Amino acid sequence: MDKTKLFLKEVKKYSKDKETPFLVLNLDLIKRNYESLQKQMPFAQIYYAVKANPHKEVLSLLNKKGSNFDVATIYELQKLLQLGVTADKISFGNTIKKHQDIAYFYKKGVRLFVTDSHSDLKKIAHYAPKSNVFFRLSVDGAGADWELSKKFGAHHDLIIELAQEAKKVGLKPYGLSFHVGSQQRDVEQWDNALSQCKSIFKNLEHKGINLKMINLGGGLPSQYLIPTPSLTHYTKKIAGYLKKYFGKDLPKILIEPGRYMVGNSGIIVTETILIAKKSESLPHKWLYVDAGIYQGLDECIAESLEYPIKTEKNSLHKTEYIIAGPTCDSHDILYERRKYKLSSSIKEGSRVYFLSTGAYSYQVSSIEFNGFPPLKVYILEDLKRSKDKIKDKKIKIKNKK
């Protein structure tokens, strides 16, 4: 059975007694994703982007597998340290940071910092002296579902300046990073970015600065409704681009998977609250579920991402639905332009399953909008163990009788 279908089947089987809405995480899928990437890119050090899913069970698993971590805040850092992750496995990967946060990271032993501006570089020099710094390059995010070059990154000429300044103020100009955009569908964007990296490497070499590292960033996709090429397609192409520009003398290579690592590991389980029509003259029904943009489905804003959606039972007869969340915010509409064809047998109380919700879901749910609590999270393996214990207990009681 397909692993996605098996995951959904197990979620349906083991979570019947849980009150919706909630997210179920499958750690085995994360483990497989990590191992697949490690196998296909053995030359790269994996720095998991913690922001994608900071659940402690996810972080503990990846730490045991040997992953490093891309960290954006002191709060993520504290969580990792509490889980036993050592500072040498951590990169401070946020270009926007307070001086006290830089000092805290440095105090805890972190020595790898990213930057893209003169002001930030000066703070690193003062509060994290002699640290390794890498420079984030602004690149074109064409082909990605989310383009990330506006807020982060510097252009070629500024990076040359920053590297020279870093050397003058006692920091170690270490390498370059870029991000081709989240859920990147065009693998050639890595080619464009690596071409710029090669140019900067050469330019700085003439100025007496030898960079040692390239951070390939994130961008590797997960699988949603709109299909993307396989991981193998991406890794083979990226390896080819590296060889094209650097030959056998590869710099140290880092990669920061987030969405790829955890996207397919989650299913948000919801309940149908209401099915309604706005007018008898309009063909579409509205399907209201008890999770919306404030309960873990934030990436449905502007219909930016199309999740696979499943129902309790498959039916040959389908109805087109506009899908909305439970809050009194009129923007809490998940899909309106794109109508989902779902089973016509859906009733109020029926469960609706949002697949591939392991990334950027529960952690961006609101704390108390309309009084709704944050989205609950269950680990599939825990649900299965709990059910097995109950089953074993019933068997023992039956045998005693």
C-alpha cells in the first residue's frame, strides 16, 4: 500500500476517540525523508530548518539521526539545547537578530552566523567575536510557491563588501548561502544561484579571501495536490550544477530542508460543522470545518497551497465545495477560487482530513482567537501504542474470566 494511503488509514483507525481538530505526525516518514536525502546527497551536511516543525519529538528524532539545525531565534535554540543538541550542530540562520540574541547564541557556544547587512555584521563582530560568518545572497525565486528574496539576502556587490569588512573586524568569512524559494518547482534556480556563488568565490579569492562553504538553503518540495518532480530529480541536477562550477574541489556543502523533511508527515483531522448554500441559484455548497487559517491551515491564506483533502468514505458521486474555517473572521476561507470535489455523502459531523500538513501548521495556529485553543498534536506511534495497550488489557481481562 502507498505510504500516504497507509498513513491516512492508520490515522482513521487510531484517532477515532480524539476530539477534533488535531494534527497527527508520523515520525517514520520523517525518518525516511532524512535517510533518503542523506543517501542522495552524501556530500552535504543537513541542517534541518527548525521553523518548519519544532515539535520536540521531531527534533529528538533528527538529532538521533545526526542532523544539524538551522535556528532562527533564541527560543528554538533553547528547545534544542534542552533536548541535548550541542552548539556545534547549530547555525544561527536568521539575518534579522537583536544584539542580545547574538550574545546569547555565542555564550551557548554557537560559532556559525549568517548575515546580509553591514549593521548586522557589526553586531556579530562585537557580540560573537572570531565567529564564522556566511553571507546570504539574494536570488530569483521564480518557480517557487513562495518567493523569499525580498526580505532576505544581499546582492553580489554588497556581499563582496561584507566579506572584506568581516575580515577587517576579526570575523572569519566562511561562505555563502541562498534560498531559491519555498516549494521550488524549477530545479534550474539552483543552477542560477550556484553560478553567482562561483563568481563571488572567484572575486573574493582575488582579494585574498578564500570562502570554504556553500549553504544550498531550503526549497526542496514536499508533495501536495500539484505534483512536483521526485527528490532524485532535484539531487542529481544539483550535484551536476556543483560539479559544473566547482569540479572536484567542492567547498563544504550545507543544505537546510524544512518543508521537504516534514511536509508529508502530518494529517490535520477536522470535523464538518455545517454544510450550506448561499443561494438556490448558486451551484456550490459551503463546507465549514472546525479548523481554519487560525488552527493550523495558515498556508491556505490566498489559497497559496493546495492540500490533498480526503473524507471518511470515497464516493463516485462528488460535489464541489467551497471550504471555510470556524471563526468569525470573514477571511477564514480556505478554498473558494479552487472548488474541491469531495464525496457528496459528507454530513455534519463527518471527518475531513487535510494531508501533507506536517510543515508550518500547528506552530502557527493562534493562541486564543475566538477563544479557540492552539491545534493539538499527536504522534502516530503513541496513538498506536496506546491502542495496543488497551487491546492487551482487554484480552487479559477476558482470559481471567
